Amino acid sequence: MRNLGPALLRTTGIASIVFTIGTALHAFVIINDQTLHRMFELAGAEPQPGFLTAFRAVGCVYVVGNAIGVLALTAKPRTWLFWVVLAVNATQAAGVGMVPPEMWTAVREEFGVPGMLPSLVTDGGALVLVVVLVTASIAAKSVWAQRSPLGTKPSGP
């Protein structure tokens, strides 16, 4: 079996860049006062004060988390980075099932299908990345799917 580590690291780093941008677009451009108001209206609920601020605060956590994943492009990423990337992407992938259908309708009405792409790419892509990371690491029996020479341990704490 060939060493998949470098390709996995490159894929993770590039995906992290895309997810950082997509998350920022979704949190600060796509979900705005108009789409949020329409989402509540479609749901038959009253807009909640502070909801947009809280939503954007969570978005900031994911922007930072995804940006940390860019460190996978470094020559020797640490084991802790694998677990951070896995946690950020696993929880972001949960967005696929947690996003209310009213959000999709409100976004589509305001921005069309292109407005849906940031969330679809970040949440759906995160799910794909998690599956790839877990599968490769299980197959290689090592985080980042890096095989070490016989008798040595992979680097990193």
C-alpha cells in the first residue's frame, strides 16, 4: 500500500481553505437580516432577538476551526491537528441534517441556487472529508495515513 499521507494532507488543506471561505460567506453574506426574517416567517415563528449574532458567533468558530485545518499543508502536521480537523468537520457535517428547510427556501428566494452552495459545499464537503480521513487512517493504522518506517513511530504528540 502506498503512502497516502501527502495526498490526504493536501486534500485536507485545500478543503479547509474552501470550507473557511464557504463558512464565512454563509455566516456573513447569505444569512443576513432579510434571509433570517424570511426563514422565521416561513417557519411561522417570531424572529428571535440576538439569533443572527449567535449564528454568526458559531460561524466564527467554524471559520477559525476550518482555518486551523490549513495547517495540514505544512510538512509535518501534528497528531492534534488531525483530531481538531476531524472534530470541526464532523460537527460541521451535522449541519446537513440540522439546517431547517425554511433556511433553504429563504436563501433560494433571496440568492437563488448559488446562495445555497456555500452551505452545501461546507457541510456536504465536511462529511466527505470526515469519511476520507477516518477510512484512510483506519487503513493505514495511523493519523494522516502516514506509514512510518519499520521500528519508528510517526512524529507528533
